Amino acid sequence: MSLTAPLREEDVVAAIRAIVERTDASKVLLGIGDDAAVWQPSRSNRSVITTDMLVEDVHFTRATIPVRDIGWRAMAANCSDVAAMGARPVLATVGLALPPSWHLEEIEELYRGMAACADASRLVIAGGDLSRAPVATISITVIGEVRPSNLKTRSGGRPGDVIAVTGKLGASRAGLDLLGGRASLDDALAKEALAAHRTPVPRMREGQWFGASSNVHAMMDCSDGLSTDLARLCDASRCGAIVEEVPVAESARAMAGQCGEDSARYALAGGEDYELLVTIAPRAFNHLWRRYHARFGRPLYRVGVLQADESVVMRNDGGVEALQRSGWDHFA
């Protein structure tokens, strides 16, 4: 059944409500079905609001990614932004514009993916809007909450801070290159790359954990590639950085090798990793590293240090060189 007659908007809304409605949504006083949602904010918390948009054939294509995974990715991108502020997500609204070629079954699968990610992140899809459009567009707004003392931004970095990321980088780019037929990977590495690209896991618990530490000075998610995102953090913090080491995912290392590229530069230019990029007081880094490893069962990866000089450079065998922004830019 397509978005043309006899399918009605009410049919789509009913199908969506059946997928996303939750009985434990205590903060959502009024959800899908009215002109607007109503929610009860927590006392003394700040509200964090983010919007992310995915456009077909710009951010995704149905030829290479299952519709359910498109829904997951769309929600994960927003949850990652909330995590980067040290906040926990509370509710989401979804704006969905689709061409007539989309069928009701595809819309349901899309929402199943969004609902699965929302459930994993403990937030409620509380409403949204539907429209026709020449190309599929998914626009999600997520509202989160955070204690004022736990709020993290890009602008808090200080010279001397240790730069770290919560995971190895480049696997999502390897998945995109794999789907594009640029090269092949063995089964285990292909599985890693495809999972990173199709169903990335936003670092919700990690973000809230970092938010509670006064030794974490700045934070953002690494969604447009480390070379681009680190430069943005440095711009906001009015400092520079020295990149000493880039943690590269094994699938990214293998894909870079097959494509004749340097693995570190391949990972630096990757995007949609959705790891958290943090800066940490140097005296506290080792202690925080041990606590992080004990809490989450995996290491925190040191990347380099912030510096007073506002240039962003990368250390190499012969010294240092300027680090160019090689990640994603919507208008480049």
C-alpha cells in the first residue's frame, strides 16, 4: 500500500502509534494523536534539544541499507547529540516526508527501527508530522535533560587537556565503502563495518558518566570525522590540538589497506562513528581511564592534547603537520 489513495494519514498514524506507544512513558502526559505532545520536565534540570535530518540519496539509500536500519540510524544520530551534552534523552518527535513510492510496510519498518533505538536509549517517541515530498526526508527532534552541573559543551576545553575518544574510528566509513563496492572484507570485518554503518550505538551511558565528572572539560560526538570534529571543538574552546595517535577500527584498517590509503588518515576522514570526543584534565586522565575501563569493559583511547596555539596539527615521523578537515561537510 503506497501513500496514494486509498491509504489515509489516519491509517499511517494508527500504524505508527501501535509501534511506538509505551505504557511506562510516565513523563509524557499526552502523546501521539493530539495537536501537540505534553510532557512533565524534571525540576531543576536543564532541557537539551537537538534536531537531525536525514535525506534519501544524501544520507542513506534504500538500495544498500534496510529500511529498519535507516530508522535506527536516524534516531541514533539524535541520541548521540544528547549524549554529547552529558544528558539523558526523554522524548522525540519525528517529521517524516515521503514520496508516493513508499509503502505502509516500509513506513512501519522505518518506525520499528526508530522505536528499537528509542527503547535502547530509554526515550519515548511522542509525536511528529507526516507529509508528501519528492524525496524521503526524516527530521527528528529529541529532548533530553541534564543537571546544570553535568552539562558539557564543546567550548570547555583547556590547553593541556588530554583528548580521547570512546572507541576506534573509521568502521562506519568502511561499511559505506563496502556497500559501495569499493573493496571487499572477510566475513568478520565486513560484519563489524556493516554494523557500525547501519546500526551505530550512541554512547548514552558514557555521556552521562562523563557529564558527572568535573575533570571532563569539553565533549561532543564524533559524527563528521575526527579531523573535522576536533577542529570544531578547538574553535569553540579557542585553543589548538596536537594529534598523537588515531585509534583505527580493524575493518577500517583493512579497507584502507585495500584502497591504498593510510589507515590513520582514512579514519580521520570517516564520519558517523558516533563515538564521544572528550577533553580531560591531564592530572586526572589515568584515573579516569581506569574507572572508565572498569565501568564499560573497554578502553578509552587517547588521541592527543589541546594546546594554547590555536593550530590543529598531527604528529608524524618528521615532526608535525597541519591537520586538514577531511570529514563530512554538508555544504562542501
